[in-house]
Amino acid sequence: MKIKELFKKKPLGLKIIIIIYLFASILYLVIGILSITSQNLISQIPDFNTTALPNGQVFLIISILFIILSIFVFFIVLGLLKNQQWSRISLIVINILNIIGGIISLTNGDFLSLINLTFNLVIAIYLIFNKKVKKIYKN
């Protein structure tokens, strides 16, 4: 089946999740590439505090990690489209880790993380308990 046909057969909530994570994958890739290519540009901005930036090697490692993350998320999206159980489980694990991180951030007084916490909680609950989703990814 073509990707377009697979996408059409998904429930609306799952379509939204797939689109969000596809966008995230593209965003991670752009951030990784721009970080590598524009590191010197950032340091040339007048009156920009470059002491807060990590050194070159750390900056490069972070950039490469963003690119790797983008590839990983892209494969999860493809797995979701192709009804592969591993992709659903991977996304549930990622969301649970983000929920734990959000709770830790909340205890440290970062109340903006409540938005991220809510987002990840909704997705995790949907992927775990929605009957249509469970049926689609049942092996």
C-alpha cells in the first residue's frame, strides 16, 4: 500500500500524532544542519554573548545528535504509517520519558513544562488505551 492510502485509514487522533512527529523530525533535522553550518555565523553577531555557547566540539556533537534524533523520529513515523507495533511502543516510551522529565521540571518550578507534560500525557494515553489504535497495531 502507498503511504497516502495508509494515512487515510488511520483514526483522526493518530493522523494528528503522525503529522506532529513528522514535523518534529523535519524540525530536528533543520536544527541539526543549521547548527553545524551556522556555528561561526552566530559568533559573528555583534554584541552577542558567545561565552554562553558550548565549545566547537560540544556544539558539533549536539548538532549530530539532533540529526540522529530526526532520523529516529522519521522511522517511528514510517512505522506508525505501516502499522508496526514497535513504532507505537517506541512512541509510548518516548512520551513516558517526557512525562517523567515534565514532572521533574514542574517540581523545580518550571510551570511552562506543564504544557509539554499535558501534550505527552494525552498522546501516551491515546496510544495506550484507544481501542482503534490498539487494533491497528495488534500483531
